[in-house]
Amino acid sequence: MSITESQSLFEKAKQYIPGGVNSPVRAFRAVGGSPIFIKLAKGPYIYDEDGNQYLEFINSWGPMILGHAHELIEKAVSDAIQNSFSFGAPTRKEVEMAELIVSMVPSVEKVRMVNSGTEATMSAIRVARGYTRRDKMIKFEGCYHGHGDSFLIAAGSGAVTMGVPDSPGVTKGVANDTLTAPFNDLVALEQLIDANRGRIAALILEPVVGNMGCVLPKEGYLEAIRSLCTKEGIVLIFDEVMTGFRLSKGGAQERFGIVPDMTTMGKIIGGGMPVGAYGGKREIMDCVSPAGPVYQAGTLSGNPIAMSAGLAMLRYLDAHPEVYMRLDEVGNTITAGFKTSLQKLGLNYTINHIGSMFTLFMTDQPVTDFTSAKAADLPLFGRYFQAMLRRGIYLAPSQFESLFFSYALENAHIQQLIEANEEALREVI
Ligand code: KE4
């Protein structure tokens, strides 16, 4: 499979763009080789600059839940651009979008549109701090909430000490206000809260983690976090940038029946256009400027083209519950097929999956947190990724990412994935 055009584009890109990409994971550093440059996509397929076709399972990291170039979304955007692109003034579509999100997401009584998931999480933390007048926040190791300084924090040395910067440029001052705990470890969380009682503004987590690979909350874990936050006056933020509108039309919070105080959203909410949002209880959201004193703003927030794409996407998902039934069925079928292949090959690798989120971990141990995820055989994953790519299957280029299934997948595509997986594993083990 020739990828010469992609390789020469990558060499040129590296002259002008740091690492040749506009987001690090795209550079294939974790899996080796040179990234493929995508020219176009349709349905479940993407096509690279050399005309190679791939069955893809990234969905642009989540947004393309209906598959690529869905005619409804395309029409909404082409209609919208007739009326110019951006006004920097309020529009009807922003009101319709807010009303729709409030109707779909259980925790959201008011919502503010922004332009990315990072903006959503950064803003939500600031609002929670402004609302509680407290400084500290809790995040979990292995959960990713975008590249805001408060989130680029590694675990501190002790179980109850503050975090340390996880990137140059993040100051110790910022790190001091971020506390970290292992995901799925309630004792560690209770110790952290005990040691910082009255000083914690917010706890933010991915209710189902996608960013260490797919990792599910243990039975009762989310419920325990909900009651801890209620008791301690901590604002519970579900970061549903990835799970929102994917695990159900009301996201993970609807699927698990837990109502956080705030929710951050992104990806699917924009239908592929740059959109993020944060929302929650009215009394919290009314702290946001100009209603309240917590400042947050954005030139392109609520952009009419992006709102048109997002409205078309969310209206479709809201009106077609069969999408989620089909995605559950697809996830179950793929998981069963992979498990049959693993058995045939005498392998006991771990698969974590829920709905249309899925990760095959190259380890025979359960994966319930970042430590167990990191025990996976990463070089083996890299060889597996390349073996699948050679078979026309485009997976997430990192063991620490979830795959996403789209509504565009038909049964023949599922069989193609299952067969390619078995062949690729046979080749690389
Ligand atoms: P963005 O700023 O990338 O729109 O969203 C940040 C973000 C926040 N919260 C969660 C749960 C997320 O998954 C993300 C972004 N996800 C990654 C995929 N692991 C985006 C891919 C990338 O960084 O290029």
C-alpha cells in the first residue's frame, strides 16, 4: 500500500508545524511509522492522499457518530453559509441549541457555548471555583480534560499531596491547586478529600474514561463520588466531551443515572465543527458573566455555521433512539467476535467496552485504572496497529485511546474488522 504522498506531506509539514501535526496524537509517535494524510471521508471510510481506502474507527475522536459526510449535516452547513459565517452577535440558532441541550442532558439547566472541549473544561473549573470560593480541584490519573494548565498535572508523590506539573510551562502554583487520585479507587479519593476538607471547589472526571483507553467505572463508584461531592459541597463535573451524546442521547449521566452539578461537552455537539459547551445547575451557571462575576468569553462562541452542524446532529440523535440501540449491538458483536478470535489464538487480552466505545488492551490483566492500562505491551500494540493499517483498518494510533463505532458501520464492515483483527494478531504475536 503506497503512502508516498502522505510521507512527503509529513516531511514538508514538519518544516512549518511543530512535529508536523496540529495535535500530537496524530503524529503516530506511539505506534511508529509516518502518519497518513487524509484527503476525504464518506460513511465509515476515510481516503488518504494516495487514494488508499480505510475502514476507520476514530470518528475524528468522537464527533462523526453518524459516519462521515452525513447528508443532513452537510445540507445544514451548506444552507448556513449562504448567510455569511460569523456575526459576533446573538443568533436564533444559539437559543435553539441551548434549549435542545437542556432538553437532552439531565444535569444541564443552563449552558454556555465555547469552541473546544478544552475551553469547556477550563471554563467549568473557573466557574466552580468562583461559585464555591474554593481553590483546589480533583482530577483522576489517566483522565484527560484538554490542555488547560490545571489538567496537565501528574500525580503527586504522596497519596494526599498536590500534583506536579506534567508539562513544562505549567507552574507549581497551578499544580498546587490540582489534586489527583487513581481512577476507581474510592479510599484514595476519601483520603484526598479528608486532607483538603473545605478547600476543594470541584471534582472532574470522565464518567467512562476514553483517554487511558476505554475504562469503565467500577460498580457503585460514580454513585459514591456523587454522594461524597454532595456531602462536601464539591461541584461534581462530568467531562462528557467524549461520552456526551455517544453513550446515550443524554450521555453517560443518562446511561448510569447519575446527575452531576456541571457537564462539559464537545465533539459530537458540533457535528464535526469546532464546538464545546459547559452547563449545569442554574444557580452555578448564573455566576457566569454577564449574569454573574465569573468571566468567560469567545469571539466565535456559538458560531452560526457550527451551530447549524451541531443542531442537525443533535436533532437527529434526539429523534432517532434506534441509533443507540444499533451502536450497542455493533459494540457487542465486535466484542464477541474479538473474544472468539482471542480464544482461537490462545490469547487472554483484555477488552473494555460500553456502547460504541471499545479498547483491546495488550495485557491479560484487568484494566481498571491508569497503572493497569500502562501495563499493556505497547510495542506489541504498535505492531498490531501497523498490521491493521496494512489491512485497511484505521485504528486510534495509541493504546491509550478508545475506538469509536459509527452508525455508518454495516454488518459486512464488522466482519471485515473481526477478520482483520484475527489476522493481524496472528501476524504480530
Ligand atoms: P478538545 O480541546 O480536544 O476539543 O477536547 C479536549 C478533551 C476534553 N475532555 C475529554 C474527555 C476529551 O477526550 C478531550 C479530547 N480528546 C482527545 C482524544 N483523546 C482529542 C484528540 C486530540 O487531542 O487530538
